[in-house]
Amino acid sequence: MARFFVTGSSDGIGRETARQLIAAGHHVVLHARTVVRAGDARRALPKAAGVVVGDLASLSQTRDLARTAADAGPFDAVVHNAGVGGQLTDRTPTTDGLERIFQVNVVAPYLLTAIMPTPKRLVYLTSRLQSAGRAHLDDLQWEQRDWDGRQAYCDSKLYDLMLALAVARLWPHVITNGVDPGWIRTRMGGPGATDDLPEGADTQVWLASASEPAALATGRYLKHRVEQRPNPQALDVDLQSGLLAALDTITGVQLTS
Ligand SMILES: NC(=O)c1ccc[n+]([C@@H]2O[C@H](COP(=O)([O-])OP(=O)(O)OC[C@H]3O[C@@H](n4cnc5c(N)ncnc54)[C@H](OP(=O)(O)O)[C@@H]3O)[C@@H](O)[C@H]2O)c1
């Protein structure tokens, strides 16, 4: 039995990832945005080892979450799954004054990664739409451009992949990969999505728990267990370093190598 932490496991792909890991006999700690959602998660997955709570749209709650989750560890793998889509029609700052999609999808996994004890494996959820992302390190908060929620989501998924590949480079002892789960029928994916929920969790479960050599390589972007070609910007070490420096400045927490 191994130990896992899955963010955003009250619903969708995260809950299915946790469900598959629990069904395989593992110890899985869930994460929910609120106490109410934690109750929902617990009812959906009663065999989970526990649920930790924290709104990733809040820096202070994300810091507290990192500490609570650390106390519930150590973990063999952490799956950074939680995320919001690009449906916001206006730029919506959080109480920290950050653009919401960027904070939930990018700042939060960075902060959790930097604060929590290092697991043996890390998985970051990105998307096929990372290919349409454009790195704007000079305007991460969408203060200088007209708002485009879909583009903000694409950019956030590019940043997630940049984060995964940067962590893989800085922490060669941690097996770290980014995953496009496919187009999955969830609240975010919508009813018209082409792929089933179990398929959307399969690669993350495999990367987090399998012992076969193909699951143990680091620094890759995968879909359906197969390595894909990432957006070239995700591979750009200068851009990766610039993103980490910006996240360090925003959070006051450095990702130490
Ligand atoms: N579905 C797809 O087709 C697809 C495709 C490519 C990539 N992805 C990625 O896969 C991941 C999961 O997507 P999904 O389709 O499963 O989405 P989903 O059904 O909307 O579930 C998202 C999960 O993240 C949690 N979450 C959202 N905002 C949060 C916040 N501020 N604080 C804490 N938790 C928060 C949600 O909690 P609540 O339920 O309480 O809001 C929920 O548990 C995301 O990173 C997404 O970008 C999905």
C-alpha cells in the first residue's frame, strides 16, 4: 500500500483518480475547497484515509493546506489536479488581488509543491489546450491585455506544464510529469466531451503508482500513457526559470533545488 494526495478530489477527474487508487488498496488523502465539499468527498469515497480543506484561490488557505496535508503525509505521490476552466467572462481577482484562473491553476500547485515535503513522484494536470497557451511572464495577471477567459485557461495549462518540467529538471530525484487527461465528461469538460471519466484518471494513477519502467521516467508530457510533444515554450528553460521567479515573488516562497 502506498500513500497518495490528490488535490481537487471532491469532483471530476480528481475524485476518479482517488477512487481508482483507493480501489487498488492504497492510502489516499483527499482535498476539498470547503468543509461542505469535504463532506461530499467523504460520502463519495468513504474508504479515503482523510480529507484536507483549503480554497486554492486564497494564498493563506493554500499555505495552511500545505501544512495540513504535510501532517497527513508523507506521500509517495502528489497529484496536482485541482483546477478551474476559462468560463469567467470578466477578469476576476481573488482576495489576494491575483487573477483567479492563474492563482488556482498555477500559483496554488507551485505553493503546495514548494511548501510540502517532497514526495517520490509528482503529477501535474495540464491540457491539450496548453498548445494554444502563450507565456506572458510580463502580464501573468492579465492587467495589460483585454480579458479572454479561454486564453487565460490555455496559458494556465501551459504554465502548469512549464512548472512540471521545471520541477523535473530541478528535482531529478522526484519522478515528475505533466498529463493531458483527454477531453473528459466532467463539470469542466461538459456533457459533449468525448472521453470517459476512468480514462481521464488512468494516466495519473499509472504515473503515481505503477512500478513498471515506463511509469518511472521523469520530465515528460503524456496523454493516455504516451509521451506527447509539448508546446515549445514549455521546454524553454529561460521561460521556466522566469515563471518560477515570478511565482517566488508572488508567494514569497522559493522552490529550492
Ligand atoms: N475535463 C477535461 O476535459 C479536462 C481536460 C484537460 C485538462 N483538465 C484538467 O483536469 C483537472 C480536473 O478537471 P475536471 O474536469 O475534473 O474539473 P471539475 O470537474 O470542475 O473538478 C475540479 C476540481 O477542482 C476543485 N477546485 C476548483 N477550484 C478550486 C479551488 N479554488 N480550491 C480548491 N479546489 C478547487 C473542484 O472543487 P469544487 O467541486 O468544490 O469546485 C473539483 O474538485 C483540471 O486541472 C483541468 O484543468 C480537464
